[in-house]
Amino acid sequence: MSQEAFNKLWKMIGLRYTSHPWHGIPVGPDAPEVVSAFIEVIPSDTVKYEVDKLSGFLKIDRPQKFSNIVPALYGFIPQTYCKELVGQFCMEKTGREHIMGDDDPLDICVLTEREITHGNILVKARPIGGLRMIDGGEADDKIIAVLEQDEVYSQWKDIHELPSALINRLRHYFLTYKSMPGTETAKQCEITHIYGREEAHEVIRRSQLDYQEHYGDLEAALSLTLFEVFNLSQRQGKLLRDL
């Protein structure tokens, strides 16, 4: 099959089928300065949704345990993955050992003064910093961003410009969102640093490289599968014509 035929086929697939939010949506040409963010959870949600990695549909991960709610739009950056390079950066910054990424796409919180009424959407976000979180011995960074062109939050270019009350709210949520009274769950999570925009950009770049290392051949594999399907249909067509 010619490259032109492949391009037409991919275009038709894009028109007919929804892309997987992790693998099928580009991070954006201006990353890491501006990134696409797929939003799974909004502040009014009473359950925590997350993308099912196999199907790409949203699923209920768990009910929100108590009155603790996420203080921002919460989701992930497509075509990122937290593995060796993200874990290595965490070790460099903390002096810890034996830390790997958490095998998930890179989490992101997007601040906006607008009321967004549901998740399962894409937004353009400008990263301004992050929380270096370690959860059960794994790097679980939370990138903090502002909604692109937001009339209030876009004035802030770095996380250290945010009001301390807002940063404390973010820290509190992530340190307690898995905890239950009478359990030790909360002690498994810690936030070692609050870092600025440049470090956030580096975490994003490393997560993109981790993604390329582990999933970078997806399009080639899909193209090969389509090529095999095309050849099979051609052979079947020939057999039918020969009957």
C-alpha cells in the first residue's frame, strides 16, 4: 500500500473513530511550554474517574472517600509516561534511591477561574510548576498548570507566584486523597518539593522520552496491522473472483 493510501486510511479512521486519550492525542507542538491535557476529574465530582488504559473510556476508580475534593481540573498529559527517566530525575532531586516512575501518564492539575461542568475533555494548559510526590516509593509528579488564556490564572507564570493558600490546598488534597481514618495510607505519600516552571518542563520532557521508549512504535505497529488487513482483504477478493 502506498504512503498516500495509508494517509487516506488514517484520515478516515480519525473521522470514524475516537482516538485513545492517552495514545491517540498529541501532546501539542509547543510542549512543554503549552500542552494538551485530558481532564478526568473536576472539583464537583464525588467519584474519582480515570481512563481505562485498554479501552480509553473513563471508568470509576473509586468514590471520593470524604469531603476532600480536587481543587482543580485533574487529568494527564497525553503521550507521556512516567518510568525510568522520570524516576531518575526524582532521585537526582531528592537524593533517594531505587525510585521509578509509577507506570502512568504524567498527571496534571489545571487551574482556571471558569466553571467546567464535566470531565472527559481536552484543554490547552500552560505548566507553571509541580509537586514532587512519591507514592509507595514511586515518582508520582503532579504538574501544576493554568488554563491557556484564562482571564485570571494566566497572569501567573510560575507556581511560586500563586497564593500560598492555593498551594496548600493542592498539597493537602494529594497527601490525603487516598487516606481513610484509622489507616496508615496517608503515610505512603509524601511531597518532597514544590518546583517551578523550568523543572516542570524537564519532568514533561523526560516523560515524553519515557513514552517514546516504551510506546513510540505504536503507530508503526498499527500501520503494519492495517497493511496486513489490507493484504488479507486483497487476497480474499482475489479468491472470490477466481471462484
